Amino acid sequence: MADPVDESKPDAPRHGAAAAPASDVSVPASVPPPASEEAELRERFAAALGAAGAPGADPCPYADALLARWAEPQRRYHTTEHLVAVLDRIDTLEDHAADAALVRLAAWFHDAVYRPDRSENEERSARLAERALTEAGLGAEGVAEVARLVRLTTTHDPAPEDTNGAVLCDADLAILASPPPVYAQYAARVREEYGFVPDDAFRAGRGDVLRQLLDLPRLFRTPHGEGEWEEHARRNLATELRLLEAG
């Protein structure tokens, strides 16, 4: 089966990597999760796939391929640890979603393709989801919804009535509301992923991102996220911005 993305075409230097079928992992895992965590994650993927309505496909090859992607060596923040955190947050928010199983599948795929020097990670992750979930037997509507949710993580701006999008985006952004030491570790890992960017350029770009986030009327769209995470996240973002501006 041919790769749906042509890597011979140049890509803007920020995010992205070629989307391959779930059974084709071209970059070997460098930091795999412990065996017990891997087993638990396989079960969580299988449960989500089954709850979403995929009829009887063996989920293990798909889960293993995704876990290999999440453990690729270029990752520092967008790792299996981040995947687990997003899945756990979806568990917290699931009552706000129209279809929590599809949201969980979107979490598995939302950073499955990740290269910090490329600009099309989300699009290529969505194409990977479309291809892999179709192979796994998920219906067309479910596949389309998962891919839509993955693409939504480009902006984290769900429509007011988009409860699935609100849950995924809130779960993905929940790291912003972490206790200050955890947030500082997150920020440091993001900087490591962009280690190829000079300090001045990184400070300028990261500062722009932080200002855009702080200018949003709401970072979180679910009632839980707005009530529990909004204030903490804004405090962390403002602190990081002050530190960046101070050099």
C-alpha cells in the first residue's frame, strides 16, 4: 500500500512527517514505555477501538505501531507520557463528549506523526488515522470524525457545539494548568524538541504562541476545564512569557 504523503515535496520548517499505514513504522522506538505500561496501553486502545464500533480487527498491530511512533527519538515532550496524560484527561472529561471512544482514538493519532522541523504534523496524523482506522474496520463516519478531531488540534478552536472537539482540545492543553514545576519541565522539553532553533528565534516564536494563547477569551471549552484549569494555565503562561521576555 503506497504512502499517502509524498516526502519528495518540500515542507515548511516546523512540524510533520510522512504518514504511513499503521503497520509500517519507519523510525524505530528509542524510549519505549515499560512493558506493563505498554500492555495497559494496548488494552486501552483495544477498548476504544471496540467501543467505537470496529468489528473484530486485531488491535495489537495498530497499537504497537502507534506506540513505536510515540517513542521516536526526536520527541521530548510529545512522547508516550503525553499520550497517557491526554487519555487520562479524556477519562476525566468523557461525560462532556458526544462520543468519548472516538475522542480517545483521536488522542492516539493526534501526534502520531511528529517532527518539530515540519509544518504538517496534524494533517499527516489525520491521514494516518484515516488509513489505519479504515484498515481496522471502523465505519466511514467514525473515521471521518477521528480525522476531523486530529486536524482540530492544529488550532485548538472547537465550535461551541463541538463537544468531542472541546474534550480533545482541553485534554491536550491540560498540561498548561500543571503545578509550576511540572509546567517548567514541559516548557524545557518543548525547548529541547526545538533545539535546532537559535535562542533568539525560539524566544520570539514561543513568545508569539504564548501571547496568542493569553489573548484567547477561553483556553478551555468544557465546564470542567474552564472551572479547574483556566486560572492555573493563564498564570503559567504569563510566567513563562515574562521569563522569555527577560531573556
